[in-house]
Amino acid sequence: MAIYRFKVSFEDYDDVVREIDLKSNHTFQDFHFAIHQSTKYNAEIPSSFYVSNDYWIKGPEISYLPSERKIENGVALMSNSKLSSFIDDPHQKFYYTYNFERPFDFHVELIKILLNDEPDKNYPYVFRSAGEVPRLAGFGILPVAPLSEEFDFLNEMEYASNDPEELSTMNDLGISDAENSEGEDEEDEISSENYDEDDLQKEDY
């Protein structure tokens, strides 16, 4: 039986790649679960493959846990859709969306067709795994954005705030109170000057 080797990569994280071998009679549901065995994401989430052209333009949809509207419109189901029925090109592409509420999008490309399976392998089989997948918070991304030298410009800004929370945040970022005190010192110098009231009245005339 022929074996399809697919390259699966995150659209927004192209350094995260999985290459997965599947038998030609496997379904898209088998493929869906194989992807998430490798990502460790919850596979029981509405998701869809789309037959794609070379420019990743979505074509016919193949769905897992579709909405009622999609069912009424006759969407193809992953469980009933064999891979071989949707492959017309030796480099066939599919666009894959995981979780429509907070989606991750993937590029899926057929990169090799092997004529025979290997008896000692259990298919689907992850042939290659590269890169760490983005972490999830519930169903979405848990952002990790460590501070870097790019934020040093904050130390050069004249920033004054009376909000205790903002001041606390500034201190955490290493912004000193020196910038904030400059304006206060200048104001104190002006207010401390002594003016002769008679001189002021003379100037009015």
C-alpha cells in the first residue's frame, strides 16, 4: 500500500515542522489526530482541512465536528474522507485550520509517495519533528514576550506619572525616578523666588 509523507508547518511559526507518514486509505480524521499526537493539543476541537492550490487558496472543505450550518450545506466529513480521494497532484497541498475560535493555521504539503509501507512501523507515523509548538492557554496562545534591549528607549523618555501602578511598572522596567523629579525641581525653583510686590505694581503701570 502506498504511503503519503506530508510536511505540516504552522503558518505563523514556519520553524515548527512535522513530517507525518500515512497510508493512502487513511482518512483526514486519522491525519487530524496524528497532527495533534505530535503537538499534544486537544484534538477534540472543530477543525478543517481545505484542498489548496500552490498559493494556499482554500478550496473544498473537509471538516471535523462541523457546525450545523456546515452540515446543512453538505460539508465533507473527515471521518468519511480518505486521503487518496483528494490527491490529484504529487505535491498536493492542503490548508488546515485548528480551532475556529482561536485558530492556528497550518500548511500541509505532500512531499513524498512511498510505494510500500514498512511492516515494523505503526501508521500514522511521525517521520520528523522539528521545533517546539506554541503553548496554549485554554484554546489560545499563551504569549511569551520577554523584555529585550529593544525596550531600552524607555529609559531615555521623559515620562511622568502619578499612578502608583504605572510607577511600579516603571520601576520594574528599570526606569528611575530621576526623570520624574526633574520637572518638580524646576517648579520648586520658580516658586521659591521672592518678588517685590511694589516692583510688580510698578510694572503694571
